[in-house]
Amino acid sequence: MKRLQLTHIFDVLEFITVSNHEDGDPDQRRKSISINIIAAIAILVLFPLGISAYSSGKTIVGLMDHTFYAALTILLFYYRWTGNYRRVTNIGVFLATILFGYLFISKGVNGTGHLWCYTLPLFSFFVLGPQKGLWASLGLLTMILLYLFLQDYLPFN
């Protein structure tokens, strides 16, 4: 059996950090590296979190985690294919907003759903910029406030 060679690790790192659509622009390269690393970390974290949710009896939370995991994987390959940074980041942040809103409403696993809401402003401001990041954060805040005001009237509470 062959040992894992250092060149294979560099091949994986090159796949993660290099886009086919950069054209030598340093800003585009920075954006490509950031979106690939953020998506790769999210993919690596969401899979075990979904399994943990399934084992805790929170089937819908696990399903949401794995759905977001699959969507991020598809988005990552779409980005590699098209290089459309703006579309990928807008869709990714929108999906994250929906996931974090659901985690807040469902309370997540062991009541930790609200803690995920703190991460959305961090990466939405970084990935989308200050104005669009603010709108994404306000969208999550609006979803949470609507739930808090209407929770006594909702059938699933």
C-alpha cells in the first residue's frame, strides 16, 4: 500500500485555493481562497453535526444540517465551474441565514441553536461586504424577531 505523499496534500490545497477563473487578479485570488476555505470548513463541520443531531433525536435539525452540507458542496463545485463569486456568496449566505434562523427556532441540539446566530454577521460582512452583510444580518434578525413576537400563535411551538 502506498504512503500518502506530500504532493497529494499540496494537490488538495491547490484545488481548494485556486479557481479556474482568476485571470491573475490578486483580489479575485483572495476572494477565491476565502470562499473555498469557508465552504470547506463549513462542509467539514456540518457533516458530523448532522450525525450528532440524528443521534440526539433531532431528525429535522440533522436533515437541515445535511441539506445545507449538500447545498454547500454543490455551490463549491458550481463556483469551480463558473467562477461566479457574487452568485455563490449570495446563495451561500442566504442558505446560512435560513439554517441559522431554523436553528434558533428549533433551539438546535442541546439548546445551542441561538449561538449559531452570532456567526452570520462575521462571515456575511467578510464575504459580502459591509452593506450586503448588514442586510443579511438584518434578515436574520427580522426572522428571529418575528418568531419571538409570534411564538405564542404558531402551531409548532
